[in-house]
Amino acid sequence: MKIGIFANETKKSMRIKNELITKFKERHFILDDTHPDIVITIGGDGTLLSAFHSYEDQLENIRFVGVHTGHLGFYTDWRLDELDDLIISLQSDNGQAIAYPLLDVSVHYRNQSKPDKFLALNEATLKRIGMTMAADVYIGGDFFERFRGDGLCVSTPTGSTAYNKSLGGAVIHPSLAALQLTEIGSLNNLVYRTISSPLIIAPNDWITIRPNQTSDYFMTLDQKTVYGKEIEEIMFKISKRKIRFAKYRHTAFWRRVQTAFIGDSYEN
Ligand code: NAP
């Protein structure tokens, strides 16, 4: 088994990375950051997002394992005091995996014949700088509404606890391959009207956003920002590709949500 290690740049993560490298060498694992079978991330959910995009073209061959250096994350569930247990799990690995849905984003530009294609693990957003964004929203190819406001966000189930949640979106269990569309600062008055609530879209449907103006937009894909091109249309759908995690043990999704957002302050 070939192991890649992807750490953020904090001193703590670097120290853990070196510690892990020593342990792996002692146990004769092959360390290979270029074509790994398992990628171990050290840091937080943000670090896992970066690792995901670094290995985006190899997702079918890779499983991820997240070690967190701070709090329990949504993609990172191994604690620093469990490194030896993690190594034992890797030694008895039999390919066990859990897969989560991803978001396919196709962006059609005004002066470009072919769309640009992106993949997101958490979400993609479209926003307009300075002025109100006006955009037509289609679901499954049918016109749904004309949106006016700051922007729109389309998230995956595992991304539902990230930006989507701050926008009032629902937390979705990752076994449901659904997309979620949330509004960012929509205008609602006697002239303009939007649905004003998050929409959860079935796995086979797709969302299309056609901005009424073509310039001044910026699009985000997880941590990445795309700016400066004249966007004609963006299409969002659940991808055929998935991210896979090595499933050596099970942390129930709702337990993670409870730990991350509620804590034990009301426990008797
Ligand atoms: P960041 O701005 O440094 O941190 C964003 C925070 O979101 C971090 O605390 C990160 O956790 C957490 N996070 C990332 N993915 C998550 C998930 N799936 N569920 C719950 N929390 C999650 O940015 P970053 O670390 O590079 O992450 C980029 C993400 O930030 C974007 O994908 C977007 O979801 C989120 N974001 C949120 C807002 C908002 O809530 N208003 C605005 C912009 C972007 P860790 O501390 O464990 O890394």
C-alpha cells in the first residue's frame, strides 16, 4: 500500500507529519505522494478540501483518511492520540471504503465554445461584486424563478454543514445524493420574488443558473475562486465521480453534527 501525506503548514501538522513518516518507515510502508492509494490529511476540513483538489484526477484510485489537529471535523475524524491505531488499521486494510457525492459544475462563457468543467466537494457559489445579481434559475431544464440578490450556493450533502448551513440550508445526511440550492441575500419585496427557502434537488435533476448580466461575477468552488470571465450559464449536477474515505471505523453522521454544532452543554 502506498501512502501519501498531505498536511497544512502549521508547526503542529508538520510535527505530526514527520512523526507519521517515521512510523511508516519503521513499518515498511511505501510513501508516495504522487500516486498514493491512501492519502492521509493532517489539519482540518479545509486541509482535506485542499488535498481533494490536489488529487482530483486520481479519485478513483485513492481513499482519504483525515487526521484532525484541532476539533473533530466532517472529513477528519482521527485524533492525534490515535495515530498508532490508525497505523494498525492501515496494516490490516482490506479496501473498505465509504463514498460521498460530489458536485459537477459546467461553466459556459460568452466567448468560449467549450464549457469549463469543475468538481466540488463542499459547494459552488455564484456571486456578483458591487451590484445586485440577477439570474434565471432552472431546475431540470424548466424555468423556476428570476433571482435577485447577492448570489446563489449549490452544495453537496457533505458540504451541507459548511457554507450552506450559514445560509440557512438544511443539513443533509451524506447517504442522500441530493443537491441543495440556497440563496445569498435575496431581494424580496413587491417587485421581486424568490422562493426564499433552500431547495433540495433529486439526484437525477440538475440546476442551471443564467446570469442576466454577463460580467462582474465571481464563482467559488470550495476554496477556489474564478473571476473575470463573462459567464453565460452554469449547470450543476451530482457527479458520477465520488470521493472515497477508508472506512476503518464508523462515526455516525448525526453524532458528528451534534459534536460540531451543539456540544454537550445540555447533556444531563
Ligand atoms: P476557511 O474560511 O478557512 O474555513 C471555513 C470553515 O469551514 C473552517 O472552520 C472549516 O473547518 C469549515 N469547513 C470546511 N468544510 C466543512 C464541512 N464540510 N462541514 C463543516 N465545516 C466545514 O476556509 P477553508 O477551510 O478553506 O474551507 C473552505 C470552505 O469554507 C468552503 O467550501 C465553504 O464551505 C466555507 N465557507 C463558509 C462561509 C460561511 O460559512 N459564511 C463563507 C465562505 C466559505 P476546519 O476548521 O476543520 O478546516
